[in-house]
Amino acid sequence: MPKRKVAALEKVEADLVNLQYKIRRDPKSYAQEFYDQWLAYDAQRQIFVSSPATASSDDVKKFHDLVDLVAHVADLYPDLTASYPDHLKELLNRHHATLDKELREKIVGSLTLLRRKDVIDSTSLLTTLFPILISTPSKTLRSLLYTKIISDLRESNSKSTNHRLNRTIQTVLHNLVTSDRTSTKGMWATRITRELWRRQIWTDAKPCDVMKEACLSDNEKVVVGGVRFFLGGDKAREEMEDDSSDDEVDMKKLKHQSGINKKTKKRQKALGKAVEKVKKQERKKNAPHPLNFSALHLIHDPQGFAEKLFQKHLQNTKNRFSLENKLQILQLVTRLVGLHKLTIISLYSWFARYLTPKQPSVTSFLASLAQGTHNLVPPDAIEPLIVKIANEFVSEAAASEVAAAGINAIREVAIRQPLCMNETLLQDLVLYQRSKDKGVVMAAKGLQSLYREVYPELLQKKYRGKEATMGLKSGETKQWKFGEEEVGGIEGIELLEKYKEEQKEKKMAERVGEDGEPKDDDEEDDGFHSDEWEIGSSDSDDSSTGWINVSDSEDDEPAPKRTKTDPEAPELVDEDKENAEAEANRISKLATTTILTPADLLKLQELRREANIDKAMGNTSKRKKELIARHIDEGVTADDIELPAQLGKKSTKEERVALAKDGKPGREEHKSTQAIRKSKKEAEGKSTTNKEKSRKKNFLMTIGKARAKNKRSLVDTKKALKAHIARSKSGGRRANGT
């Protein structure tokens, strides 16, 4: 066979690759060869700097290889190649639009390689690539530059957070958004910020300021990018965490395979890598959780931001954004209002024109209204909207889906501000539980259950229910006033106080004799386990240093019972004084007068657990705080408003089949349960049992054993069974159990 002739370019390429390998092994010996190639590179560079469009394909190929060679060995000759990074930057900045595609990608890759070798720093690289990213018309170059920028920022923050670099890039992105609010260049700022936030590289308030300015831009695409960051950035970050946690290693499967299969170095190495990965995952699980706050919580001045966003994009009649984008902006404004409890009164009057059944995406408007309501919103601002929803959506002539959505929207608003409802309207809405449609009935009963919890006085007596009626009579159910906040404290302390009072009463009852007289006990239990505490004793006489009794004889008498007063008599007791006394009685005295012991804390934890179980079982109705705080972090969606109508609607056969298949493993054809188990076992790498293997044997191979079994005597059968039992106890023929 004749020897193949090698082209000149192939020889040069082979020589350059070989030269690169030799230079890396012995840089001093090949310094002259590298200097010759450097001169060739410099000559070719001058041609491309002057007129890159006139260069031939051979020149492009040669210059491509020379750039690659110099980039790989530039760190070995720092004095000679000191100007090399500047050459590449100049060529890329001036001629990135006219350079050959492969040569352009090679120059970008060479700059990235120089950054990895620490020839240039990240700031120099990013400040070179970023202006080209926002100005080049080439889609492939933009994609390449975006990938290189993200990967470089990831590597710079991999070992520790590079605050200096992050501040520099964040300032560049902030200036890019604010310099020209009508340009689409701000889209790259939103994309980079959102990606780095999703990867948890940037987790502070500065990225939120960049996206905040993007939301206030005049360009619709930039605004939508900023709004979607606040609405879905945290969810994307959580999903990425879940995806990374799913890649877990099954150590049991690997050990099983390594014990059965032939032991080779490759399998041992794979097992070692798996063990290292498992240890790394365990260290990650045990590591303290970083304080990654939600982007909505890190916004500076949320009141001013929400007002500007509402006035610029929603209240402004000259704004020409699409309805979908306006709804996203509205969701962000209402999320800010509900989360931070802001006050924008003009927002609620703006809603009035959109609350009609004919309005497109009306359920999204209803969800946003509920989302933007909280207990500090004046009821006078919401009550007209509640009345309009009731008049427009809830009527006998309206469709059942419309009525169910209207009642459910009213309920979602009332959860956050129960004072927005009047007694007449509430009674009319509750009567819709007599409707024939299941969705309307569920919505009406949900509204009734809500007001049984939060404001039972508005309901008629027959609709209040047993627990609400008893709570009103005993005074446990308290009517909250506008602007009133619940005072915080130790969770469940009232349960511990009630338990101690019950224990004290129980012990007092045990000390009372059969004749009704108390027993002569020197000690009296105070219900706080005082005998478990160490008390310093005093040797002095009790008569000289004892307690001074300052109580009066009249104080020991029980307080007289309150008698029923004449309803026509004037009220002599000050109402404010009664409210102050009631508030003082409501606050637990146990937390303010007693130091809780470890035994008390354990009992408190037990009582909390019992209360949570009772709440889950439906034995108590203390769910007011959970109802009011619902959807604060997640927000209300259109699906929440449409839920009763969807539950009440009779589903089709296709929907029922899809619901039955939901959550089950997908299978292309029908399989039995045994076949599914078998395929699952094969996927896990497990083998079959001997019994299963014997079933697959050829029939002619089993005839001899079957005939021998039939000819066995009782003694032989007994011996075989005993041997089988002994083998099974020892772990089989191979004694795997030992």
C-alpha cells in the first residue's frame, strides 16, 4: 500500500500540537522554537488587524492554530507574551462582526483559558466580553459569551464569595439598566442576574436592586424579565436544589453488585467514587442552611417601589403593555402589598373596572385582589369591591361556575380582612348553600365556616354552629378591631397555665376530707413544682426574718359574683377600662411571674403536640391565625379562585382516566403486578431467585429430578427436608447469612 501524502497544513498542525506538548515538558529547551512561532503569530495578527475580511481560508486556519498554541503556553513565557491578552481583546473588540466564526470562538476560548491560568483576572475578562454581548448581532456569539460570563462568575465564587468582583459586575448591570430605559440591552442584565440568583451565587440585596430598576424600565421585555424574577426566581432556585438532591447514589445496590460480580479495578474505583459522593452529600445535609431570603423580602423601600410600579405601568393610561404582562405586574404589586402590609388606597378603586364576568382573565384579577388585601387595609376601601363582586358574579341568573368563583373570591378577601363584610350581604351569600350546584354549595359553606372562626357575630344564630355559639357565651371568641395586632409571646403558654391550674385544683380536691374539711398539710403545692427547686436555707429565726403578712382580712374573702343588671339602668363602668382589664387577663401571668423549669418546657412541648393533633383531627376550631396567614409566601392564583367550580363540576371519562393514571409509573403496555415487580427488580440490578430460575428451565431438563422425587421413600424425603431447613438457617448453600 503506498504511503499517503500529508498536506502542508496538516504537517503544520501536527507540528504545532507536538511542539505544544514538548514546550510544556521542557520550556527552556524550546524557547527559540516558541519565539519563532510567536513572530509568525505577530505577523498574521497584523494582517487580521488591518483587514480581516481579505484574509484567505489558509491564513485563517494558520492564525487559528497559532492563537491556540500561544494561549496554552503563555504562562510559561510571561515576559514574551505580556501583550498577548491585549492583542486578543483589541482584535475581538474591533472586528468581532467580521471575523471568521471559528476564529472568533477560538479567540473567546483563548481569553477564557488565560483567565483559568491566572494570566488575566476575571474583571478584565468580563469587562471585555460584556460590551460585545450587548452589541453584537450574531446570535451564536451572544450565546457563547453569555455561557462564558456565567461560568467565569461561578468559578470565581466557587471556593469563597468574591465580593469585589460581584460588586463590580452588579454595578455594571445596574448602570446598563438605568442608562437607557427604552433600550432592550437591559434584557441581558435581567438574564444574568436571574441565572446567578437561581444558582445561589448572588443572594444579597444588590441583585434585587438591579431587577427593581428593570421593573421600572420603559421597555416591555425588560419589565417582564424583572417582574418574572420576583414572581418565580425563588421557586426556580428551590427546584434546582431539589434536582441536585435527586442525584443520590444507591449504596446498597452498588455493594450488592460488587459482591456478586467479578471484582475488577474499574468496579472498585467506581465504588470508591460512589462512597465519596455519598459522604459529600452527607456533609452537605449536615451543613448549616444558608440564610437565603426571598427576593421580595430584600427589596429596599417596598412602599415606594410598589407605588412607582403601579403608577407607571397600571394606572398610566398611555401604557400599551399586553394584558398578560399587565397581569404579571399586578401580581407583583399585590404580592408586595400583602407581604409587607403596604397601603395603596388607589389600587382598590382601580380594581373596580375589571371585576366583571366578561373581563378576560377575570379570575387572575380576583386572585390579585385577594392577594393585595391584609388586616391593615381600611374596610371602607374593600367593601365596595365585595359588593360589586356579589352583584356581578353571585346571582340566580349567573352560571354556577361564575357564582362559585365569586363567592370563593369574597372568601379569600375576607380571610385577610374579615371586617370588609356587612351582615346583610353575608347572610345572602350563606344562603347559597341551598343551591343545587355542588361548587356553589362548597363555596358558600367555606364562607360560612370562615366567619364561624373569625367573626361569628355577623352570622345568624342558626348558622353560627355549636363551637362559635359557646365561644361567644364564654367570651373566648374575641372580636378583633381594625388595626389590632395580636401580641406575641411563648407559643402554647396558655396551655401550660391551664394544665397547672387543673393539676392544682385536682390536688386541692384530693386534700379535702370526706366531711368537706381540708386535711392538715403543712405544705401546699403551688402547681409550679416548687419542691423540685433548690432553695437556700437560712439559720436565722423565722420570727425575726420571716415574711411580713401585709394582706388584709377582707382580701381573703372570695370576690362576689356579678349579678344581672337592669338593662334600662345607665352603664356606669368605663368601656375602655373593661377592655384594658380583659387584655391584662388575656396575657399569660405564667410567662411574666415564673421561671419555666426544664420539666415545664417538656410538658409545654407535649401540650403543643396534643393541640396540633386535635387541630388536625378537627377537635378544635383554633385556626384563625392559619387562615389569615394563608398564601402570604406563595400568593393566590387563578386556580385557587376556580377550585370550588372545578370540584363541583362532573368530570369526563378522559379526566377520570387521567386522574387515575396520575402518580402511577408510566407503562407502555398492560403488565401484571408480578411483571412490574420483576422489571423493577431488574432495573435495580437484583437477580432472580432459584425458584424463579427453575420455572424457566427446559421441561426435558426437569424430568429426571421429578421422577427421582416421585420414587423417594418417606425416610429420604425427611432427610431432604431437614437438610433444606438447615441450609436455609445457615444462609443457603453458600452460607450468605454468616
